[in-house]
Amino acid sequence: MMKKVVIMGCGNVGSDVARFVAEEMSDIEITIADYNLEAAERLANEVGGKAVQFDATVPEDVKRVLNGVDIVFNGVGPFHRFAIPIIEQAIASGVNYVDINDDFDVAIELISTEKFDKAAKEAGVTVIFGAGSTPGLTNILGKWGVDQLDQAHSINIAWGCSFVPNLSVAVVDHLFHCLIGDVPQFIDGQHQNVPAWSGEQRIQLQGSLGTKTFSFSGHAEPVTLPKYIPGLKNVEVRSTFFQEEGNDIYKQIIALGLAGNEKLPKSGISPRAFITEFLNSEAGIEALSVDLGSEPAGAIFRVEIEGELENSPTKIIYEVHLLSDTVNDPTSLCAANVVIDVLTGKVTQPGLFSPEAVIEPESFVTRVASKLGGKLYKEIVKLDELY
């Protein structure tokens, strides 16, 4: 029987997920659901599917779109507003679910109680949240490294990208969300909240990028990895812009209170709503663009797994470099492959999961890396006792 797939939201990520899934699987019926019916119809025509209009803020609309569906990919953000309501409706409708949630507070809410996992198991559906690049690919690389060690105690993640003001309204909003106030890390076997931008580390990267300074930021990996990989004592996430001017711009915006999320009484909008739009406007781009110099444009993800192998302290380090114009978007490519794994029966366990809990790392990373168009480095550092 032909599988039925719904893509909720046809922004950049949702559109690419639809394209990747449609390209890989011919025996599916794909529906594009978006508030903007015209945009949904354009994408549906491109991928050979159909379009429906829906409003993610209306539960009955969500229920209608999910009726009779096998799996839904949720690309509707921000996830701190839409992830949990749509997850609840997917479970109630008996529909498998995948998203790219990168908000740590959503991850905390999902796994701090057994109710979502229990409900998914009772409904016989698989719910996989945070299945993008970071979190997502970083989690799976962490699990792959853990599997290669006799014992693992730490996973340290660092991600960085070139600074441009117009990273999209949704991405800029998310960056402020994870760079303001205290953010969760897993340190010495305990969940701890630490100030964003603290915990600076200088890290030598592969290739021509040299050494960069990374600092704590808020992502879901320190929340989920200790839950789904027993025995870990530390899971930390740091980030940076390759250009220090970009870090300074974000710090100044935050210090001035312009990234606050509370609506101002007279204007009816929050400072963050304004600043995210401004950064993506012509005026914002002109005012705040920085000289990239000789730095390659793009992004990197670095995952360092520490533990023991053959009784020696060992590190396994993966670096994903996406530093050319020909690379595919890692977030949508990873999410699409998770959707495909569920559709093809590679993942069948009912319940609520982050990707490291249910995705087989080696085959997944091999498939994704072959299509990304970037570079994947692996380094093993083994400290032998000489005497």
C-alpha cells in the first residue's frame, strides 16, 4: 500500500525535505500543508504531490491534515510554540512524527515526563524530535563514536558558521533563543544551567579554518544524549561565528535588550520580532554585514567523544565541513533521511526518541555524507601509557 506523507510548512527546510523524500521514494503520496496555499501548490507541483491549506494554531486544522496519514514531517516554527501541540495531535491521530526541533526547552519538556513516550507507545507510533543537523547529525555522530569505544564519558559538540545578518527570520530568532541567559549543559553527571557565551574554548579545526573560539550555547544535545546514551558524565555544546565581529554584534544586541521576547505595550511587538526582521532587511544587511576576508563561507559541526579503548584514554573526533556553494542543506537532508528510515521500516520502535536512540549511526552518516557535498573528517587520538 502506498505510504502517505505530510510535510507541514514549506519554508526552506520543509521544501527541501519534500524534495529529498520525493526524489528517494516513488511509492508515496505526498501532501504539502502550509498557511500559504499558493506556496504549497508550487512545491506540490514540483514534487508531484498535492497541497492543502492549514493553520498550525488551529487544532482542528492540524487534525484534518493528519487524517489517514502514515508520517508527518513538522517544519513549522518556532518549535517552542508548535512542536508539542503537533506532536500531541500526531500521537492522537496515530501518525508517525519527525521534526528538527532545536529548542532546548522543548526537549526538556518532552523528556522530563513519561507521558509523551507512553502515549506514543500506546498509539504504536514513532516520534523523533530534533532530527536536523545540530541537534540531529551531531547526536548520531556522538552515538557512532560511543559505539566505537569500550567506554565513553564525554561528548563535546561545537558548531560554527560564517556571519551574515540575513540567516532568515526563523534562524535568527532561534539563535537569540539559545544565546540569551542561562543555557543547559550536562557537567559532572548533572544537568546545569550556565551563562550563554561563557565556557570559552579555543579549538583547532581541520583544513584551513585554523583555531576558533567557541562558547556555551543552548541546544538540545546536553538534554537528550545523557538520557539515551547511559554512562555519559559530560555533554557540552558550544558555538561561534567564524568572524568575531558577528559574535560582537549578537552580544551587543543582547546587551541592549533588543533580543527580548516580551511585546512592548505601545507597539504591540517584541524587540526580538523587530530585530529579526531588521537583520533580514536590506537596511540591516547593509548596516551589519562584515568582511568575511579569506574565510570560506559555510558551516562546520565538530563532535568529540572521549572515553577508553583497549584500556587507553581515547578521543574520537568528527568534523563536518560545509564550506562551498555546492553543499546541500544538512538540516533538511538529515531530516529527510530520518523520515525515509521510518517509511522503509529501518526504524519501527514506538515511543518518543531523539535520533541517537533509534538511528543506526554508520549507515545513516554514510548516506548523508555522500549527499552533503562537504567533507567529513575523522581523527582518533589514543594516549598510550609508555611506562
